[in-house]
Amino acid sequence: MDNRHPGPTDFTPESTWPLDSDSAYFLTDDRDSTVLSEFGWNFNPDDPIGAEERSDLAGSTSTLVDQFPENSSSSSALRSSDPAPVLRSASTNQSVSSSSSGDPPERSTGSGGKPPPEIPSSTTKANKKKVQKRIRQPRFAFMTKSEVDHLEDGYRWRKYGQKAVKNSPYPRSYYRCTNSKCTVKKRVERSSEDPTTVITTYEGQHCHHTVAFPRGGGNHIISHDQSGFSAAAGGGGGGGQLMQLPPVSRFMYYPTSIQPRSQLSPSNNLTVGGSQSHRLVPAGSTAHYHDQAGGGSQSTTNPDEPIPVVTVPTDEGLLGDIVPPGMRNPLDG
DNA sequence: CGAATTTGACCGGCGC
DNA sequence: GCGCCGGTCAAATTCG
């Protein structure tokens, strides 16, 4: 497990993990402060917030590689067959979390699930199906080099299922935010190609503050920034998509002393890049944003064309790292 | 004892 | 129409 620094560019989401077209792949690498991103994704028109994502990575940057098959088969929403953007974070057990828009009426029985015993399934069920035939919520997949499957991200999750993944020896776990009002879900699985990589996909938007560490850990992380959580969509020009970051700052600042559950191996240390475990991006560094709206709704560039690179100051934090200026939340300044 | 996890069953969409 | 597969439910079990 030493190849923990695959270049941001050598990662191919599709080949690794097919996701939905409305998800995003994020890659992070701590080698330098570079953010590569190919953006463009399809959000729900009703989604107030495009999405938010967070990556962790102290002293490093994130590489956002977003794929966009714009084709959102309107009928099949949550099929994991389209590529999704993924954020890979080379810093091992970092947290990743995020969520994205959505106004999930909850229980989006995408499929499965049993109807309440008392409900005359026939009509209710069918009805429900037609109506909320799947409210797609943007999803964001983060790829993180970690030995820990379930990365701490400041939220509490309850596992509600686990399934074997086809073509992969590793199972996929399904988690749901423990907050009853929160509909955010996330899937966690290990890459079959690179067992050291954990792929975490977030779906939905948190409607509450982070709660700090679930178990054992002290309450080191508590988010106060709720304002930035509810965004106003459309604000952004161009695609009109906003990408918001979770309350807990854009990255989870894990004091190096805190470790998710089990002991982490040295290599799993989240202190990426040495001692700056609290710094996401070295101040003064810059992030390069590669924008390639691959056919997405807001594509400004042709997928076939070379990816333009924009350099932005990182004092803007992760947002500046992975969010294209055009997608910023106006409120964010 | 309450909360979280495990795990098999079930449901629905999609491809063949 | 059938089977496969992803996703979810919920009872049982485990953990703190």
C-alpha cells in the first residue's frame, strides 16, 4: 500500500466504479495543491443546493474529477450505472462527507423496501411510486486511500444494509444519517481495483449540523455554519448550480489524535503531508481547476477538448479548490 | 437498556 | 416474461 499517491489523473472513475450521472467524483491527492476537476453535473431543478461535498486532506488539495454523462435517464434514477464524480483523497482515513441537495420526501423507496403493513399497498404504493418515482439527488463519490472503510466525516451514520458488489470481492455498505430528519445516505465500498481505496458516495443533503464524533472521540467537531448549508440554487451563473460544503467547514479537521474507531495504521494516518493535519490547503498555495463540463447541463467545454485550467487562490478553501467559480454560492462571497 | 450493526428477505428497475 | 442486481427493510443480535 504504498502507491497511495496515484496521480489525480490516473484515475478513471468509470473503470473503477460506475455511478450515477449525477454524481461527482472527487479525487484528492496530497502531493501538491492541485485540483483537477471536470465539472458539470445534473442537479434537480428543485434542488436548492447543488450539492456539497467535503474532502479532507490536511495540507493537501483535492482533485476533483467529475464526469458527466449528462444522460440522466429520466426513468432510472438511482441506478448505479453511470459514472459519477469522485473525490479521491490520498490521505487515508480522512473524512469525507457531504451531501447534496435534495428534498427527499424521505423513504425514497427507490426500490425495495416493504410497505407498511397497514398501508393498502396497492394504491398507496403505486401512487407513491408515480409521484416520487425517484427524486434524484446528486451524488458525490469520494475515493479515499484508507484502511478504514467507514470514514468519519462529522456526521453520525447508521448502517442499514450491506450487499456484495458484483465484480468486487468487497461488499458495499449502506448508511443513513442518524438524524431522523436528515435523508442523507451514503454508500461505502472498497475499490476492487485498488483495495486501499475506499469509495464513499453521498447522496442527499444534511439538514442539520454536524454532530461531532460518533463514538469515543471527543466532540471536536461541531458545525456552526448552518447558513451556508442551505443555499439558494441557481445563484450561480452558467449552470446555475451551486455546490455547497457541509457545515463542518469544508474539510473535517481531524486532530491527528483522533482516529476513527479502530487504530489506524501509520500509513493510514490522516496527517497528510506531514504535520499540517489541520490545514487543508497550504495557505498561499493555489489550486488548479480543470473544468470540463463533460456534456453536463452546464458544459462550457467540450469533453473532447483539452481541459482548461484555472488557477484560483486557495484561501478560498476547498471551495476554491474544487468548486468552479461559476458554481459558487453567492453567499459564499 | 437503548442504540447500532448484522443479515436474509423483499422489491423494483433493467437487460436479455 | 424472466432473471439479475442494486437498494432497502426489519427482526435478531451485538455493543456501549
